[in-house]
Amino acid sequence: MLLGKDISYLKGVGLQRGDALKQELNIYTCGQLLYHFPFRYIDRSQIVSIADIRSDAAFVQLAGEIVSVHEAGEGRTKRVVAILRDATGEMELVWFKGIRWIKSYIKLNIPYIVYGKPA
């Protein structure tokens, strides 16, 4: 029966990912994977406009264009700062890690969807 089959033999899983599922989540069979429900579910179906962000919001998803990007700080305080603009306003986005990758990835005046904690 398929539900009792070892997780490593499921197409797309393989031995390495199968071992990780076994060690980290105690998932050994296809049936266990089917009935595994994540601890946390994040609903990213709603896009909030910048003007509608509430100060008590835990996390928000925004859509807009990045109009400027620059590095700020030095050494351990170095970060990438970008300005996201939508029809209702502008917001500063800050990344503290992966600075080189973020700077090479971001292109100006292209639509982006971003997700994070407003502070």
C-alpha cells in the first residue's frame, strides 16, 4: 500500500531529503507525510497597501515597486535599505543579512511582493 511506503522512495524526495524528514519531523512513511500539518500556517493571500499598515500588525505582505536601494552603516551594522512605493505611499525596507545577494537581486522600478514585520 502506498501510504505505508518509505518516504525516501516518494518521487521528488530521495534519500537525503527522506533522511531529513525522518530526523527532523519523525516522518517515515508517505501516510505520515500526508497527515502532517505544519505547526504554523502563514496566510499570504492578502496584500496590504502601505497606507493601511497597522502598528500592531505582526507581519504584512506588500506589493509595489522599489524606487531606490543603498547600503547603510559599516561593519556589523551594515544593511541594505530600499524604498518600496505603491499607490498609497512609500515604505523603507531593511535587510541585515545576505547584503551582497539582495543588492544584486533587486532591480529598480519592477513590481515586487515583499513580506515582513513592520517596525
